[in-house]
Amino acid sequence: MDVSFLVVIVIATALAFDFTNGFHDTANAMATSIATGALRPRVAVVLSGVLNLVGAFLSTEVAKTISNGIVDDDKLAGHGVNGTAIIFAGLIGAVLWNLVTWLLGLPSSSSHALFGGLIGAVWVVIGTAGIHFDMVFSKIILPAVLSPVICGVIAGLATYAAYTLTRRAGADTSKQYFRHGQTISASLVSLAHGTGDAQKTMGVITLVLVINGHQTAGTDPQFWVILAAGTAIGLGTALGGWRIIRTMGTRLTEIESPQGFAAESASTAVLLASSHLGFALSTTQVVSGGILGSGVGRRLAEVRWNVAGRMALGWLFTLPVAAVVGALAGELASRGNGGTALVAALAVAAVALIVYRSRRDPVNPGNVNDSADARPDREPELAGAGR
């Protein structure tokens, strides 16, 4: 397999991951707005997709963290190591985990799936010397633990303040105003999502270009890379990840428009601040923390902690499971062109199986707000979560 051809394949796979990131994470921006009726489902996902593309051009700090921080690009470009094939293997681990969790309707971190896949593939081929563990801890693990808590606290306080300050106004009137406000706050989350998550794909593509001598290490992503990554995540978002939208919008907690506005505003603040600082946060974890916080902040709101617990388990397993898949794919890919081709064939078969399975239990704009109890075809793993 010609190396230049492999570079094209890896870039295409990175954009495919970006696409799955988009429809996997649509719920982050629009689940609460769809659940409260602030935006129609189709309008919400298209608006979110457009703003994802715009957001991709706002910052490249996270992209530089990926391309020049987590793994050692010198080791990937070293003699006797096909770094491009290793990155391909890591992407396969991320894509497959994204699709499995989407099938289950489980909000998980596309970002951590990507990091896990890359770490696993690099580790099994190069060893621990190929990974900057200090950067992994400071830029990924620590922010992953703190960000949902911080966002949840902010959203909880904002929700409490929103209901307290509008207590004298009629409930219907205040909800109507907050519903209009959600159009703005949800749009800002979409913008922040594009700013943060599109950069991860930019960073991977830039890393591929660097180790193949097409770009200097430490430089910003090229314009075409930014445009391609922004377009891919925007198209994926516009497709709409209805399964996960249902989980975050109707199963995690009861959502009213003041809560949705508070959760979205808190999420935007945390995400934009982290992107500016180069922290590769999980949008899913931040927004989920905001939604939980809004449930706690509203008196008498029901927070479904069993669903939150399943989500937390998903977060816990995302990075290590993706790392294991990435490691297995990396071991095969490191054996030469035949191994890389086998990884690609197995991945295509797995994707086809997941898509086939999803068609047996469709979720779409027409039933996305249905409760779990009202549906005979409840998703696996989350069945009964609304009880």
C-alpha cells in the first residue's frame, strides 16, 4: 500500500470520525431545546450543524494539543514505524466506540474515544515512550473530572436564580421568554461544540501531515484542514443523533425552558473557556453535567440518577475500551499493508452490522421526545430509565 494513498485513507477516516462525532454529539447542543419545544427537531439540528462549521474557525489551541502534545510525533515518524497506519488504527477504535454508544443511545465522549484509540494504538506499537502522559493527565483526565462538576454547579445556581427571579411572573410567561432565550443559548453551545470538537480531527490530520513531512511540527492546522473538519462535523450534526438526543432531553431529568437556558449557558461558558486554554474537554460530559445541575437546581424536579449512573459508566469505560480496540487494530496494522487492509475490512463489517441493528429500532424527529414507558421498542441498556 502506497504511503501517500494511506495518508489519503487516514485523512478520510479522520473526517469519518468527525462526522460520527457530529451526529453523536448533536444532543449536546440541542437536546434540551428540542425537549422544551424551543426549537423544532429538524430546525435545531440544521442550525447546530451550520454553527459547528462556523465554530471550527474560532480557535486552534486544542488542535495543537492533539497534534503536538498527546503522542510523540518524532516517535511516530521514526525509522521502522508506520505512524500513519498507527493513527489509522486509533481512529478505528474511536469510530467503532462512537457507533456502539450511539446505537445504545448512550451519551459518551467522542473526544475520549479518539484519545483512547490513539493512545492504545501508539502504546502497543511504540510503547509508553510514544505517549506524553503528563499532557494526557493535565489536558484530558483532570479536565474530564472537573468540567462536568463545575458546569453542573454553575447550571444549578443559574437554574435556582432563574426560578427565584421570575417567581412573581406567571409560569407560562416566564417559560415563554426562556424558550426564546434557548434559541440563543443552544446556538452558542453549537458554536462552542464546533470550536472544541472539530479541532480534535484537525489535530489528527495535522499530526498525519507532520509525520509524513508535509507540515512542520508545532504549526497551526492548514486552512483546508479547518474547513474539512468543520464541514464534516457540521454535516454529522445536521443529520441528527436522535437516539442520544432522546436520552439527554427526556430521560436524564425533567427539563423546562428555564433549566434548558441555564444548562446551555453554563455549558457554553465552560466549553469556550477550555478551548481558549487548549483543554480537550468532552462536550458530552460538560453538557450532561449542566443538565444534571439544572435538574438539581429546580425544586421538585426529578433527576433520574439511574440514567446518570449508566452515563457515568459509559464515560469511565470510553477511553480504556477505545484504547483496547485501538491497540488490537494497531497490532494488526503494524504488520504491514495486509494488516492495515484487514483492519479496514473488519471495521467496515462492524459498521455495517451496527447500522443494520439500528434500523430495527429507529429513533427519528417524530418520536424523539417519546418517553421510555410509552414505547414498546425501547433502546437496549436504557429501557425503563424513565420510570
